[in-house]
Amino acid sequence: MIVGAHAIIYSQDASADRAFLRDLLRSPTVDAGDGWLILGLPPSEVAVHPAEENGRHELYLMCDDVDGLVRALERKGVACSPVTEEGWGRLTLVGLPGGGKLGIYEPRHPRPVAAVGRRPGRKVARDGRKGRPGPRAGAASRRKRG
């Protein structure tokens, strides 16, 4: 059974990018030895898109408020691209210390329940959308009442 995913970012300055991501994510880390820091990630999801060739992979982080994140990062001197409106979310590209860029976006697409997580006071529908019932939620609640 699959228990998680492991993403790899290749960098010309891996130590600087590890430190940047550690500070950005503020999640548990483990040193796998010789400075190989592995960072915990929040709940994640994977999508498969059609392509001309196999073997291309991308990594994006997701956030609740991309404008707030950009303001916070820029206060720390981190370069961020202007936020663009994409069909699937609001996207910025964050400059990494090693010279690469990392996409971070505020999703506008439905999300799987396992990837959304639960917060106190926040209703999450079966289809992952915040505050809206999933396709079967209405029928189940009607059966309970009737």
C-alpha cells in the first residue's frame, strides 16, 4: 500500500534551498545523514496530465491565501512573481536561493477529501470543496431525517 510521496527538487545550492523550504513549510524534518534534510509536507495530491513525452514532473505547493503569502515572503526579501489567474488557481513563482523557481498557488479546483484536511469549524464536503456538500451528502442527510 502507498503511504506517501517523496518529491525531489534539484538545485545548484541545495543547502540554501533546504533551509528556505524548512523555514517556509515549518513542518517536521529529519536529517537522513550528511546534511540530507527531508522535509515533511502538508497533505498532498497528484494529477496526471497528457503530454507528448513521458518523464516530465512538476511540483507546486498550495496555500490558502496566495496574496498574503506573497506579502509575507516579500517582507522577508524573497522574490515572487506577480500573481496570475489560472483556470485552476491563483499562481505565483517563488525564487529559491539556489536560483530555481517554485510554483505556489491558491487552488480553485476541487480537492480530494484526504488532501484537504480538517480544521475546527470548517466543513469539508465529500468531494473536497469547502462548505459545499458533495454529490451524496444531501441524499444521506435526507434519508436520516425521513
